[in-house]
Amino acid sequence: MSPKSAPPDMEHHVSGQSNKPLSRPAHALQVDTVIQELNTTPATGLSVSEASQRLVEYGPNDLGEEEGVKPIKIFIEQICNCMTLVLILALAASFGIQAWIEGGALALIILLNIVIGFFQDLQAARTVHSLKSLSLPTANVFRDGKTITIQTSEIVPGDIIDLKMGDSVPADIRLFEVSNFESNEALLTGESLPVRKNPTMQFDDDTGPGDRLNVCYSSTIVTKGRGRGVVFATGAYTEIGAIAAALKDTGRKRREVKRDENGKASFLSHVAKWLLTTYDVIGEFLGVNVGTPLQRKLSQLFLYVFGFAIVCAIIVLAANKFDPRKDVIIYAVATAVGTLPVSLILVLTITMAAGTKQMVGRKVVVRNMQSLEALGGVTNICSDKTGTLTQGKMVVRMAWLPGHGTYSVESTNEPYNPQVGDINFTTVQPTDLPAQCEDEKSHSIRPHDEPAANEALKHYLDIASLANLAVVEKGHKDDGTEELLVQGDPTEIAIQVFVTRFNWNRMSLSSGQNPRWKQLAEFPFDSEVKKMSVVFQDTLSKETHIFTKGAVERVLSSCVSMEESGRIEPLDEPAKETILANMEAFARLGLRVLALASRSPVTGLPEDLSSAIDRSEFEKDLVFRGLIGIYDPPRPETRGSVQMCQKAGISVHMLTGDHPETARAIAAEVAIIPSPERMRMVRRDVADTMVMAAHDFDHLSDADLDAMPELPLVVARLLSHDKGSHDRGFASPWTLRCHDW
């Protein structure tokens, strides 16, 4: 079991630093320097004894979650608030004057309030705790010269970690050895596309998390390749830990002693500090300076009413010249108790419980009933894009074949299921499509029937399926039910799912007893050439083909011709301009665009294919076959939810790390901003400020903000740590904390 540790002080922690600070952030150092400062060795890793000592020193590799469910603490929280304490005092006074009926009624109200609140909070706490306990993640660690599997909570700075495709990164790691390594950092940066890592690079100290290509982060997913690195930060000192710490910050005031210019504090300053601290503690206990605005106001109301009740009792006693007769005391106490709104707290609790029940009916876990008040008072919602408004999964949206037409895929809630979602086809090219792709010129097709009548489509599908390392195949769950298994880079998965809709698939084409295609060589994606290629042999004709996909400009530079309407035509400048115009049309729709090309026959392959092959000798004289547009689609329910919020007077804002044009396209699709047609009817000054880059927004002065007709509905290029608490008051998208502009 991991040792318990006190919560770390994150006030002076610098992003990219270790639990025990290095000379510079890990991404700014040579990997040898990082290894040396962490006192470890890649050859053998840490010893078991050294790892145990560091676990005690640095604490477990977790985010400091609360320890289980504590019923006693929950019960005490139901009692220790101003409203309940005032009612308990009223109960004592009623029993003191033997007003048994009034006292019994108060006791019933107090009991109901405590019981309802206790069981509601207890159930929510147990639900959340059970969700956290569903899995105990493990990691492969290199210790004492051998690889062992341990729980991620036992990882310490200095550990050597092996990573492979599909792994969840257990801590912040400085990479030193990679092979075609990419990781999905959408959790941190909001970018749907995986990031290719290069451990040999060094960066400035203040480089943002999304640009540190020599580091992989805790909780991100390895989407391709393998790698090895040294852990430099664990627990709350990781990037995800810093975000979690910011979200858990209660904002409690910490009184400081006032000092003069020499740093000295007077005796009165110390007295003032302790008096104010005592006031804060008492106020927190009574609930007058903590909780939601409604809770604070009700606590203050009960204190005022309690004071008023005492004044009324004193007036009654004074009118009777403070005669200590029993009937005078009973009258005074009854007057005081009668001024208290004894049923208000019960009505409030029952109302909250009813709201909680409705939320539970909609499969929402309510951790705290009082949070419903904040939810009911929302005026603005600031939401992350990736995985919140969108599905967090890349899918093919459109595909264009020159001289043939454009295929478009309808959005579905199952982007990895090729059997769900219709495919529409139109003979027009992307530049001639209206802003909304689903128009009267397109029609639904049966994709399985398309390749038989279209040779150009066959070539296109061959490239898309074979120049692709992703796996999409049917499998079975433990209970025997069928499920779809996907593995690989998100972009390649999206393309593989798309071709599977046409009954074209890498697994069926290149594996099995009698495969149609046999792979001979592979040229992996490279950040310099920005394309990948594979060489396959047709087992029927024995002809060798090269299939290439990649960035449009890079693929076009390797092409000398294009297929158009079933004919091979020269790729002249007008043709290139047409292709680039269609690429831009896809990009305006928020799509990431790739080009597909091929060539056959391929000659000059060495007999020993394991030897180094110069890819530039093969990735040339290609035939351009078409474009494919990919994006992270909105959830089907997002648009309706946004419109419901707008009807309720709630303004929805989108915060994302994406490019402004990509963010604009998604925001229009989910109705956060008007569609391009309706945008023409919006005032120019309002339209210009609807979408802004975070850098531009942060540089606006308060006067500039006041002069803006409307605050932006979309803020793009936002860093992950800004999403939790933006400089201009944006709220956290993960906790649904909302801030009124």
C-alpha cells in the first residue's frame, strides 16, 4: 500500500518541473542531464530499495483524492450550519418551557432535514467513490535491470518507464528513446490529433505544454509506436495534477500579517491577524462566509432572525419588568421561537432533494445537493470542445475524387461503427458545395455497391485502407456479444472505418490464407516529409504498387498526374490550383485534409527489404487520387442542448486549443454562433468579436472589453491551464463552475 502524504504546496511549483526541482524544467534540459539530476540510470533503473525510499519521500503517484466515504463527517456537516444550530437552540428553548408540541414539531423538522441531507450526500459520495475504484491502473517499470509491473500509484521520479501503443501514460515522462511514438493529449490541450514526439529536441523554459515534444504527460494515451523515458514528475506535480489542484482550490482566505517596508510586523498586526482568522473560522463554522450565495444569505438571515428573536424576548421580559414568573418566561420564549422561519430549511432541503432525484433520473451524479443552486443560477457556460461538445474521436466527414464527386458521412453517436450513419454522394466538387453539405443535389447511397461500378473509387479505397496501420475488426466481449475493436492512430482509425463502410479493409485485403495484397515495405510518417507510404504487391497480377497519404502540398509535390473521370491526366498548374481550392473548401468546414496518391508498377526494390531504402526514390511520379477530410464531430445531442440553454437565457461559450477557423466551424455546427448564412445578418462589429484567439483576448484592456458590443462566444488557441480559470473570468469546463460576466 502506498504511504499517505500531506498535500503538496503547489504555490511555487513551475510547470515542467519535478517534485524536487531540477536545475531547469525537464523539457529545457538534455535528457542525459535530466537522468543525472534524478540520480537514475537507463541501463538498470532504480533499485527496489531506492524506489521505496522515494515513495516515502515524494508520496504516492495520485492526485490526492479523498480517502473513501466518511459517514460521520457527512453527518456532522448536516448539523454544523447556522440554520440547523438556530433550530436546535429553539428546540432546547421549547423543551425548556415544556412546550412539548412545538418542541416535537421542531425536532421532527430538524430530524427530517438531517436524515434527507445525510442519505443524499452519503449516496452521492459512495457513487463517486465506487467510480474511482473501478480500476487500478498498472505500468511497466524498469527496476534492478528488469521490467516489472506495478500500480501507477507506486511510480516515483527517476523510474524508467516503457510505453507502447494503447498505454495510458502513468506520470510526466522525459522521453529518451522512441520509435514512431505519438500520444493523444486532448485531455490537456484540447487538440484531437495525436502529437509526434522527438526526444532529441530542447525547448525554452516557458514553452507551453502542447509544444513540449520531448515530454509525454500523465493520463494521456499512446496512439502509435513505442517509447521509453524517465519519470520526472508524479502526483500533483504533473500537468494534470496541477489542473486538478487548481480545480480543487477552495479559495479560502489566508490572513497575512501586515508588515512595514522593513518586513517587520507590530504586535497589533499579529493580534489583528488572529482576530480575523478567528472570525473566518467561526464564520465558516456557521456558514456565513462559505458555500453558495444562497447558503450564505440564509445563514446570515437565520443569524439576524435569531438576534431579532432575542430582542423580542427581551422586549417581552422588559414589558413585564423582568418578572421571573413562569408564564412571562413562556410568553417571551414563545415569542422568540415564533419569529423563526422553522420550516424554511426543510422546504429548501426537500426542494433540493427533488431536484437531485430528477438529475439522477437523467443519469447525473450529484455529489452535493447545494450544487443544484449554482446550476440553477447559471447565466454563462464555458465548455471545452474536445470530448465535451464533440465526441473526442476523429471521423471522416468528406471524401473527394476528381472528376467523380464528393462523398459525405452523416454524424453519428458511434463514430467507430461503420454500419451506423448514412453516406451521401454528389457529383459536385467541394468548392461548389453550399456551406451546409446536406443539400438537394446529394443522395444517399449503398456504399457496398459503389466500388463494383467505379474503378477510380477502388484505387482510392486501396490507398486509404493499405497506407494505414490502424486495425478495425469485429471481436467479442466476455459475455459473447459482438463488438468492434479499433487500435491505432485516431486519424488512421477514422480512415479505416470509412473504407470499411465500402467493405474495404486492410485486414481483409492483406491478411488471411489467400490475401489480395502482400506488404513489401513501409515508409513511416515523418514530420519533415509529412507523408507515409507503403509498398504492396498484388498477389494476382504480381504487380507492385506504392500507396501514399499525407499533407496535401507534400503529396502534390510528389505527383506528376491525376486520375480524373477514370483517365490519367497531367497534373498541370490549373489542376493543382483546383485541388488546393478544394482543400481550402474542406478546411473552411473545420476538416483536417489529407491527400491520397499511388503509382504502379514500382521497380528497383532491393532483394533484402530489411536494409535501408531511400524513400525519395519511390515517393515520386505519383498519381493523385483524391482528398479526404477528417474532423472531431459534435455529439448528436450537443446542438439541441446548446439551443435549450440559449432559450433559457444561458450563453454558451466554447474554449478550445484548436485553430480559430476550426473552432468557428464547430461552433457554427452546434449553434454556439450563427451559421455562415445567418452571420451575414449580424452587425459587423458583433460578428468580428464572436471568435477570438486567447492571445488577442488577454491583451485587451478593461476599456477595450467595455467597448466590445458582445464578449466572444469562442476563444481559440487556449492553453490547458487557462481553461480552469481564465484571466478574464472564464469558468472551468470540467466542473461546470459558471461565472456571470
